[in-house]
Amino acid sequence: MVEFFMRIWPLTAFLFILNPELTFSKALEGPMQLSIERDSRWGQSVYVTGPTPYWGQNNCQNGIKLLPTHYPEWSLRVQFPQSEVNQSSLTYCLIDDGPAMSESKNSETKPELSQKKLNRKPVIYEYQQLIHYSPTLGISRPLGIFSPQKFSTSKKTLLLYFHDGQNIFEHVRPGQSSAFSWKVDEWLPPLAEEFSNYQLIAIAIGNTRDRLREYLPPESTGPQGVGIGDQYLTMIDQEIMPLIEKKLFPSKKGPSITRALIGSSMGGLINLYAASLPNFSQTGAHPIDGIFALSPSLQFREIEQRLASIPMKGIHLYLDSGTTGGNNDNYYLVYKTRDALLTQGRVFGLDLWHQVGRGEPHHETAWARRAPLALRWWIQNLQQSNP
């Protein structure tokens, strides 16, 4: 049914309510199967929306797309944090949503995950920078560490490793323009306040002149030649992670550490490749739990062959895109990747989440908005699975 998206349609929605009484009065204990039979014409899809941010705030265009696995039945297995499904009433929508979004139609309301009102003391952060020379790649790069001034060597710790490290921070990068920034130094401290049972530390891995090869899987060829992404990931696993973690926690009895790998564009592409390598993402010395691919460069289609190799357990996957600019920020290819992962058995909201930034371009300002929402989803899942 993938081909049924291949015609461009204007983005319009037709509402129909499956059951006005469809609510959830109990906390969700496991994956929930959504299912409805609905005929559609070429270029249409069925979405579901509800009153909370995870469900799109009753806006069909921000809802969750179902899969036409057994057409005309549309279905999807979903699971969200308990607070997001209690008393939720869902509405199903039929949307003309062809692969290339019309830029003039992208003015929908953007969902925001609400933060809790906090009365805790703010978490004060500090920044330090290292220069690391890699024997594996034969080149030096900057490494930025953004950590609480006072952090515990025993508290549960989330280590957030970012690619394109020069673009991660807004205020702590001396002498650099802030035009291309994820603003992590602005939104990470409030996020740390919200999840006070964890300490959150960001590590920014700088890029180099070989970026277009380092972020490219070895089976792909880009403007600079054949990818050396396997060597780049070896550097992260065998050089950078041991260096950073020994510096932060010199004692052998360090905290419980959970890691995430976060990147956009080519950085999102290399993250999907990393997820497909169990010896890197799961069985290596520094296993990764969260894989975040924001606006991934899926025009390198060889990555599609690797999706089936991503382990079904032990990894939370996050995908997103905007809808404007060149190739509409690969909006359609990201949806196609999402659907391929769901058909393999992943559960939307449990071990896979996907956002669409309606009207947003392929740019750091868009990733700065979506990244904290993605991390909040991940941390809430960690809390539920390991309180």
C-alpha cells in the first residue's frame, strides 16, 4: 500500500467518530490495538487524534497515522505514559496527505508537550570543552560537556551524545554565531528539573571536514566519497565514550548510566545505521538505549535495507521531519521508515515515536523545538519501565 501515497493531494481532513463513548478510564497496562475499517481513495490515510499532546490535541493534522496493513482495515499498536491515556477520547480522521506536502498548507497548530509546574531549585549547569585526536580517523575534533555543577556519582544518569557538536549550544560557544543552534543549554536545565530523579548530561561531538563521510554508512556514497560511518561509530564507542565517562566518573563505582545518541540530517542517518549494529548499540561496552533521528537524510536509500536489522528489544527509536524546503524535509521517506518499523512489531509511543513539524524547515531552529519533546517521551518511558 506504500504506492497509494504517491499522488500529491492538498492537506484536508474529514472527521468521523468511531465511537463517541470510546474512553480509557484505567491506566494503560500494555500496548493497545487501534483498529477501524475505512475505505479510502488513492492518496488518503486514516489518522487518530485525542485531547493530549501525544495524541495531537484533537487536531487531525497532528494526529497519529494508522497502517493499512489489512486494507480496508487500518490499525496500529500504541502505548503512551499513563497520564497521556487516562480518560482520552479518540477521534479518527481521513486525510488527503500525499508524499509532497504543499508549503502553503502548513500552518497547522504545532503540538507541545506540557511541562509540569516545578517548585524545585533550578539545576545549574557548566560547560567545558576538550579536544580529542582520534587514532581511528586520524583527525582532531572538539568535545563539549554540559553537566550540572553539582552532580552525583551514584544518581541515575542520562548521557546524551549529540553529533554536529558545534551547533548544539546557544550561549556557551565562545566566538561562534548562534544562527544555527539547538539551544540545548536553554532547555536542558528545565528538563533536568522536571525529571529530578535523573541527572542529564549533554556531550557534543564536534564534526570535521570529513563530516559527509563520517556520517554516511559504508554501503553508501556521497559527495565526498564512500561512507566511513562504521569507523566514526568505532571512534565514539572505543574512544569518546570511555574518555568522557572516565572524566565524569573516575571511580569504578559510577552511577547507573543510560545513553542516547542524537543527531539530525546526516546525523540522523548515521544514528539509524548505528541502531542496526547490535555490537554497537546493544552488546558493546557502551550500549545505547535511545536513538534519535531528526530529519534524517533518507535520500541515501541503502539504509532501508538495514531497518530489519534493528533489534526489537532494548532500543527506543525516535523519528521526525518538517514539511517544507527541499524534498519537504523527506517527510514521505520518514513516514515510510516509520511504517516499516511498525510493521516489524514496534509499538507507537512505547519503543517508537514520530513527530511531524508542520511548516518547519530542515534547520536547527526546528530541531531545537522538537528535541526536548522527544527526550521527554524517552525519559517518561524509562521512568515507567524502571521507576
